[in-house]
Amino acid sequence: MMTAVEIGRQVASGRVRAQEIVRAALERAELTQVELNAFITIAHESALEQAEKIDERLAAGEDVGPLAGVPIVVKDNICTEGLRSTAASESLASFVPPYSATVVERLEQAGAVVVAKANLDEFGMGSSNENSAFGAVKNPWDTSRVPGGSSGGSAVAVATGVVPIALGTDTGGSVRQPGSFTGVIGFKPTYGRLSRYGVIAYASSLDQVGVLCRSAEDLALSMDVMAGHDPKDATSLAGVAPAFAKAVTGASDLTGVRVGLIEELTGEGNSAGVMAALELTCERLVQLGAELQQVSVPTARDGIPAYYLVAMAEASSNLARYDGMVYSSRTGEDRLGQADVMMKSRGSSLGPEVRRRILMGTYALSAGYYDAYYGKALKVRRLIAHEIERAFEEVDLLLTPTVPSVAYPLGEKVDDPLAMYLGDIDTCLANLVGIAAISVPAGFTAERLPCGVQFMAPALQDERLVGVTALLERHVGEKFAPLAPL
Amino acid sequence: MFEAVIGLEIHLALRTGSKMFCGCAAESLGLLPNVNTCPVCLGLPGSLPVVNREAIEKALRFSLALNCQVPEVTQFHRKHYYYPDAPKNYQISQFDRPVGEHGFVELEAGRRIGVTRCHVEEDAGRSVHPPYAPYSLVDLNRAGAPLIEMVTEPDLRTPEEAREFLVKIRAIAQALDVSDASPEAGKMRADVNVSIRLPGEALGTKVEVKNLNSFKSVQNALAFEIKRQTDLLESGRSVLQETRGWNEGGQRTYSMRSKEETADYRYFPDPDLPPMRVAEKWLETVRAATPELPDAKRERYRELGLRAFDAGLIAFDVELATFFDRAVRVYEGEAQLLANWLNGDVAGHLNANDLALSRSKLSPENLASLLTLVDEGAISGKTAKDVLPLVIDGGDPKTIVEERGLKQITDLGAIEALVDAVIAANPAVVERVKENPKVINVLLGQVMKESRGKAKPDAVRELLNEKLG
């Protein structure tokens, strides 16, 4: 399985044709689909068409870009022009966007080819990829277990070698957590680093596009292609994006780099396997020259309620438009009037977890409750941001588990939303604060399940995370992010 | 005796190139339904709003003109309500950080009417209900068009004051190029809040009246409501807090809904739009680009010698003012004369032909030249009035007077010959003049007739007096 960087080089030099690469990716996607259900749409026609064009342009001597012929998978809540984008919701089951998300546009301009749209938890709401109108996704390391979510399909596509790069979205850990559960890299950049234009909103102040991949080099290349201000997104960062590729080639060791373990998140509550993975990473970091220390973020454990309040409140607003008027099939057209049609359509076209979050979010924003819930959540959010900022006065990077556990059996937490929500305890902090965070593979547990650890970087220093990932990758070698068995 | 307490809520369509948060044209007059749309104003999944800077600048300009305080940071909120012509089921509006607060507008009598706030928001689409059809249709051409909403303090006391206030707001909006502010074209809408009380007492129960699409309706609806509420209280009944509509045909308000429960719009800061810092430097450029306000204009016209009435009339009509300013630049006579013509004969002719000044072919230069011909004695005022329709149709006054031979006879010798001839031909009349000097007018008329109106009447009268007096 070649990396994206290698594919780009080989296709550009004419040693392999884009069509061969893309056809192989499509075949592999089909092969995995039956058992793992990672995809909502496999884009045979458009992908081959695009690959053919790339080959023609190369034959004509054109420069197609660094991702020439690289097959990619895009989470199905990211719009792709002419290719249905469902967000795994019944309400968008037939929505074909007339435009592509800026991130997709930029990847395609660099030569990448979208081969499939990945399954996910409906609108990104879930941590196990079981909340999908298109069925659950399964973990390739153990098909009785969840792959994580909400970017479960994207993670599986990378873990099984269908593509070297997949896009996910990360609102509270939705890229990093499935990354950890499937043994691949899951990167959530600084809020605003990647354009949200064309990303079907779940919680706008937390949503960020992220990358799932198996090598630091591929991560850097895709980030270099996608990052940079987008005038279509008012929250997009202005100014020049960091040079990610340079962060990989320039990384030598971690001498003098201070890594802080967040006390509140690295003790009780984590499984033995997770603790072992964390210790293993610590050893590696020390071998690379890093200085480890404990730091305190006293409010860290209050992140979960704050995060869920903010996310649900924003979701209740963002999802108000799915009312049966435009997208989903309409129900209740019985002359009872517009309000009834809207209510019935929403009830029948949105899944139970989505409805739960809309209801709770609506409540949190209601007159008389705003201050007690949403307002308070914003205060906690600011407090955590302040504490993390202070922690970064002492250390250069923060380290925690990515998730307190490894992949759990399908169905285990379906009826216990609270237990499911608690799985975001480590990841949601970076979204609340808006900083970059990454889940890096950290070996396997005794039951042969992959496990990752999470690094967070100070504001705007995304490239530091790519650098540390590159060093760990080099240090571990071949076994850093092995392909899942098929 | 009860007094009325009136507050206004005014919506103005901002005149900008594009909509509030996307690149579609702000104006969609005359277009087929749903063609002036894009993913953003359609609220398609994944689309994001981006603030139209021009709209904010015009809103700031307007706020400053209403003497508002402009906060350092202005912010957009989402206002939620479910309706098919609101594509996102929320409206992007402003809540606690509007573009302007705590302003005022001064009425003619010098009374200040408080402006509570001015904020920017996006318009909704339009629902169409075809007659007898079991469905409704939605046109989103207007969705996302930029609006200013301004709210006054309950400082107005009479329907006439409310109307004066609206006229003033329209004049300001037009002068600043903020809005066409035409109620007829749906570019200015007003809702009113009205209650009555005995002077000095606490506020009474207020009633909101909607669907007012002209200043006249506002005035009439207020007069009706004040009467209705007065009758209720005087007959010992009480006023119900409710929203009422205005029936234009019947000239009466009617109950739409009672206000027993207020809507919960679940306002919260729009996370797609970071708060905007309004730097002092930005405000300075806005101030610098602000055209002359109607009050300042009126003051200037007074200084030019215009009567208060004419100065106000012209200053508060952006079309008239622009025309007047151009005419006065080339006209060397008295500005008041220009105003007399503009507000008199010109307005009369345009009204009679249902023509707007801007749509007519009358140029300020031609009007000035017509008046100059009168001033120079080349034609009489009467002749000028006669040819005005031709000038309004685009004719050049000098050419018209030349071609039609309308120039006055100013040669005294020629006039004297005519006078002598008329005296000689009318001995009986001349006899009667000796008894009654007023009869001289008969001879005057005769001379004018002989000269086909071109003799200068003053000169003729002088000669007749000389010869018969």
C-alpha cells in the first residue's frame, strides 16, 4: 500500500496511471463494504472519469498537482458537487449538492480523486458510528466492535488501505477517537485552519475538518493543500498557514521539548490497555529526548457537560432547516397545516440521537434557561481555555489518552447515551478551546485492538503535532500504523 | 383627555449591490421566482454566511445620522422561527449588540424622538398563496436581502407626529443612499405600537398594528386606534393587549392575535459570524462618506433665501433636492423664484401627468434658462408658463421662444406706434377713460392683442398713462 506522497509521485512521473490506482481503490472499497459498511456511496463513475482526465492531462504534459491520482474518501457530511451527500441522515438521503466543500475543491485541484463518501453517525452525532440511517460501520480489527465515530467510515477506509487519506470532521473528537479505535492517525487542526464551507454543520463553533491517514508525510501534504484562508468562511483563519511538509522533514528529535501529562485525565477512569499505550508513548518520547511532566487542568472533567451543551444548542439551530420543505420526503401532508407537516417530517426523517440532541439543545436555548445552561457552558468553556493556556506556559505539548477505552462491542452503549458521551472526555477539550490536537497510534492492547494517544498544541501551532507524529513514526518504523487485516 | 403614546418599528430595505450574506443581487424586482438565489441564501446544508461590508457601512451611516451610539463591537444573532419562507428556519439578525443604540431624531417643533436601536438583518422570502389552490408556493428571491430595523422609544404623541417622523426617516435614508425607502415598492414598512393614558399617568396597555404599507395608512390607523381605545376606556371597558391588522378598504383595525404568549426566538450568537470590531478609523471613513443630511440641506436653502416651507419641501425630497441643487448652480436669479416654479407649476404639471421628476425630461439647466428668459424680459411670465410643458418634455427654452417668435417687443418705438394706433381706433373708449381710469385696461388688452402678446405690458401701460393721463 503506497502512501499518498508516493502515489502522487508515481502517477506524475507516468510510472502508474491514475486510472489503475483509482480502479484498485474502488475495488478495495467494494471488497470491504459488505462486511464493514464504511461507505454510503462508492463513486465508481465520477472517480474513473476524473482519473481518466488526470491521465489525459499528464499525457499532455500538464502539472496535475502533488496529489495526482491519489484516491481519497470524504465523510458524507462534507459536500461533493454532483455526488450525494447525506450526512447519514434520512432527511438528506437524496441531497446532491450543487457545490463542493472548499477542502474537497482544494484536494481535487491538487489531483486527488474522491472514490467514496464515508459512513458516519448522523450529522456527526455519535461516537460509535451506530447512529447512521445507512447502518453501523464495523471495526476491521474485530468486526464485533465499533470503529468509533462519528468519522467511523473514514477511519475504516484508511485502516483497511482503501485510500491513504480520508477526510473526517471533528466536533468533540470525531476524527481522533475513530483514529484511536482503528489504529490510524487522526488530526484535528486549529479551529478555522480548514474551511468549513460545504461542511454540513453540526455545531458550528466546534466543527473542524480533520484528516485520517497512516503517515505523517501524507498528513502534511494534505494539510498543505487544504489549509489557507477561505473568503467563503468568516471563521476561516486569516494569514499564512504553517508549512506542514517542512515540519516533517525538519523534525530531528524532541530534545528540550516539554510534554505535559494532564493529571486529571491520565489516572482513574482509563482502561489498563489505554494506560499501557500511554506509558509506551511516554517511553518513546523520553527516548526521543522529550522532558515529561505532570500539569493540571483543574476543570478538564467539566469539559463534557460544557461541550455537550454548546454542541446541542448549536445543533438545534443548525438542524432547524431539515423540516421536510426542501430536502427530505414530506410526511403529514393532510391539510393540517404547515406546522404539522414540519413536525411530522422532522420526526420521521431524523434519527433518535439527533432528535435527542435537538430537543436538549432547544431546551438549553429557551428563554429562562439560557443563562443556566448555554450561558454557563460558555463560561466553563472560557475557563478551560484559560487553564489550558496557562498549562502551555509550562509545557510545549499536552498529552492524554485519546479515549479512556479501546473499541467496545457493537450495541454496548447504544442504550446508554451518557456512557457514550463520556468517551469524549479527552478529545472535547481541544474543540472547546479551538486548538489543534492529534491522535497518534500507540500500539495494540492484549486483545489485539489498536489504541492511540492524544497530543494538543498551543494556539495555532498545528505543525508541532505533525512534527511529533513524524518522529514517533520514524521511531516505531513499519509497525507504526499497520493495515487492518481483511 | 387621553393622550396617545406611540412607538414605531420601521424596516428599511438597504440599497446595496448584493444580499446581506451572499453574492446574489439585493434587488430582485421583476425576476422569475427563485432565480436570484445561491446555496447561501437558500440555506443549503454546508453553506456559510459572510457579512456584506457595504450593508454594515450603510447601516453605520444611517445610525450615525440618527445620532446613535455605535458600539465598539457589533454582532449577529440567530432568531429562530419555523416558516417555509425562512430557508434556515432562523433569521440572522442582531440582538444585544446592534449597529446603533440610543439615538434620536428631532421633529419640526424641536421635540426629540428617541431611537432605541438600529440593527441589520436578513429579509425572508415570500410565500405565495394561489387562490383556491391546496398548496402555497415559496419565492426565495428576496431571502437574505439586507434590511435595517429601527425601533423608536414611545415618544410620539399624535398620528401627525408619527407621519412627520416617517417622512423624516425616509428623507434621511434617501439622502444617505441607504435605502429607496419607498413604502409603495415595499422598501419601507412600519409597524406601530400605540396606547393611551391620562397625561402624567403610567403607560396604558399597548396594541401593535401591522400591515401598514403607506404613511397615510400609519396616520389613519393610529387615528382609528386612538379613537377606538378612547371609546373603550370612556365606556368603562379596557384595552386588550394584542396585535391588530389594518384594513385599508374599511379604514379600520381588526384583531389578528392576542399577545397571551410571547414567541421564544431562542436568540444566540451566530457561531458562523465572528463579532465585528467597529474601529474608530472605520467610523471616520463612514462619516467622511456621508452626504449632506436633510436638516443641513434645509438650513442651506434658508440661507439661499428660501421660505421655510419651500426649503423643507425640497430638502426632504432627495429627488427635488438633487434637481434644485443643480438648477441653483446655474441660475443667477433669486433661489425663491426657482423654488416657486419647482413646487408650483412644475409639480402641478408633473402631478397632472402622473410623472416623477426623475422620469421627466426636464433638466435643471433648462428650467434655469426658462426663468432667466423671464428675468431678462425676453418673455413674460405668462409665456413662460405656456411653454413649460414643452420644456418639461425636454425642449430647450431659448430654441422654443426663438422658433415660435415669442420674444417680447422691448422696442419702445414699436410699442408706441401700436399704442397710437389703438387710441386712434377707439375714440369712444378713450372718452370713457376720462370718467373711469380703470377702463384703460381695455385699451391695454387691445394693444397686447395687436402685438400678439409680445409687447411688454409694463411699457404699454406706461405709454397709455402718459398719453391719456
